[in-house]
Amino acid sequence: MKFAPIVDPAARKPAPKPVRVDLRIVFSLGTGLWAVALIVSIVLGVMGFEVTEACIVCVSGVIIGLLLLVWEHFDRWDYRRLGQ
């Protein structure tokens, strides 16, 4: 019966364990894409286009990506330390 878990909490299936994902790959890929966009916007700026806002957004993306990589490093370090 579909309503059994709502009526009787003991009838629920156990929740699956969370999957530990390597976010370094995701953050590195995103930071790399922001860096490529920054290079493209700098090249367009040299060619005479107005790209000041685009450069600011790309620099912000690179900085946030680097900060997230630092956060992931310490989060992974804490996870390993607490797992022992």
C-alpha cells in the first residue's frame, strides 16, 4: 500500500547512505571554464569590444572556483580525519 509509510513509519524502507562525490573535478572544470571565458573576453577587449563587465564576472567566477577548491581540500581533510 502506498500510504503505509505515511501511516506507519516502521513500514518505511531505510534511507540510502549518502554518496561521497569528488568535488575537486567539478570545481576544477568550472574554474577552468571561467578562466577560458576570461581569456576570450580579454581577447575581445583587445580587439576593441566593451567587455569590462564580462571580465569582472569571469574574474569573480575564477576566484569563487579557487575558493571552492580550497574549501573542498579542507572538507576532504576533515572527512578523512574524522573517518579514522
